[in-house]
Amino acid sequence: MTTQIFALGDFPLQKGTVLPSAKLGYLTLGELNSAKDNVVVCPTWFTGRPEDTAMWMTGTDRALTPDKYFIVVPNHFGAAVSSSPSNTPAPFGKSLFPWATVYDNVAAQHRLLTEQFGIEEIRLVTSWSMGACQSYAWAALHPEMVRAIAPISGSARTGRFNKVFLHALRRALTTDPDWNDGFYGEKPPVRGLRTFASIYAGWGFSEPFYREEEFRAFGTRSIEEFIEIFWEPFFLKCDANDLMAQIRTWYHNDLGDHPRFGGDFDAALASITARTLIMNSATDSYFPPVDSDYEAARIPGAEARPIPSTWGHLAPFNPEDQKFIDAGLRELLGTV
């Protein structure tokens, strides 16, 4: 799998800034058929690179198989491959990177599909977490193009409880003495990143996951060891400014926050005409099933189908939960 770059040029952002020489990282799997009607879009998640998303969401034995579908995996702004604080020159690099919304990401991805590949129809938009959030925006902004969406462990609007978690993550980084307002140079805020990982550990997996000591399946004997071996390396490799940029996008995610909907969240949900199957883990703290139920009740014909998992937000990484998710995706793809 080779990540490619689509040049966006000077890209106007929803909140008023123009991002100069913007770029969109992406990869593709499978072949686009002659009718160009076998397209699946699978956006990346928080910290995810295209190859990460492809590895965990696709495969010849998975619902999203490159043997049948042309799968496009675009990287969202701030996630290190597309334009991000870590790869954007002054004056828009580091902590001065502008606010990119979920709709900005969809606008960039739409240009990729239409300009690079001449695609006019998307069979399915699906992904996990921040990728799931983008699937709602795809369906709301381009109902004429999107036939189905399957948000997995995500939401159309970031809930207040979710924002408490995101606020804690930001505080972990900004209170590190090495943060230096994001201009940390060669000395990143390592202590802040470790605290960041510890906070994530309590939200990424669920209370039953820890109560039943499922962390032992990872070869760890204690919670402390699990955090040190599993969570810390994951975030220590990330650029702190990239994390902050993505948190901003996630924190402010709101499907109604677009001129087309004038801040009306319910109207934005009602505008979705794509067949919709929402699959959130029953034990997800970020995106609880109650949010999915609300959304499904307002999207015409939508269904919320909770994943019966103890893995919380990380259910899509559990092989048993992948079977549940793939069954839903196959069912959805078979009817659109």
C-alpha cells in the first residue's frame, strides 16, 4: 500500500482561513470498475494514517474487500499525512495551524474523488471514530452522491461528555512545561503525552474490559503495565500539535454547523437520504448508543445497531467484534 498526495492548492476553510498549498494524503485499494459504481470511501480516524485504516477496516476476507470494491482511504487534516501542523510551513505550522472542520475534510475528499477519478457515485462511506463523523458529513453535504453510510463508533455531533474527555487531553499537553505554546522544537512535551495516554486508557476501553482483566490478553499483568506498553508508545510517536489540531476538529464536530443547515442539527440529520446503519459499541464512552438512537430516529429509514462488545470504543479492533461489524456492512452493501 502506497500513500499518495492530491494537491488541493490554496484551500479555503469553512471558518474563513485559506490554507496555502494544501495537500490531501490518501491511498486506494482494488480497481475502479468501468461503471464507477463500486466506490467505498473509508476516511481515517484520530491519529490514523491511511495504511492504518486500510489494515484494520479492509481485507480480502472482510466486508470491505479490494477484490470487489474500489476503496479510497483519505487522511483528514491534522493526521500527519494530509496538511497538518507538523508538515505545514510557517506561518500556518505548529500551533498556528488553522481550524479544519469535518466539512472541510469532506470538501477536500470530494475534490479528490471527482477531479482525480471522475467519481459521481459512492456506494458506501464508512469508518471508525473521526472517520465515522466524516461519513455523516458526506451524506449531508452530498446526498445525490452517497448511497449508504455506516458510521462505526462515531457521532454526527460531539456530545458534552465527550468534550470533557477532549478538554482533559488538551490540558495534559498544554500544562507540560515543554509545551511552549506549541513551539517546542526538538524537545516535545513527553510528560504531557504520557498523561495524554493515561487519560485515553480510561476512555478507549470500557469498565467491563478492565473489570474482567481483558488487558491480560495483551501480555500485560497490570493496568500500569498495560498503559506503559500499549498506550504510551502509541501517543509518544505522535506530534503534539497534530493531536491538538485533530482534537479541535473532533471537539467542534456538529453536522448542523454548515450554512446549508444554519446550525439546525435535526435538519441536517433529516437531510440524509443515504441508507444508514449506525454501529456503536454498547460500552463506548465517547459515542454512547443513546446518541446513535437519537440520530437514527431523525435520519429517514436509519437503524442503530449496538455492537455487543466489552472493548468500548476500540471494538473494531477486536476480531470477534469485527465479525459483527462486517455482517452489518455486508448486509448494507447487499441492498444498495
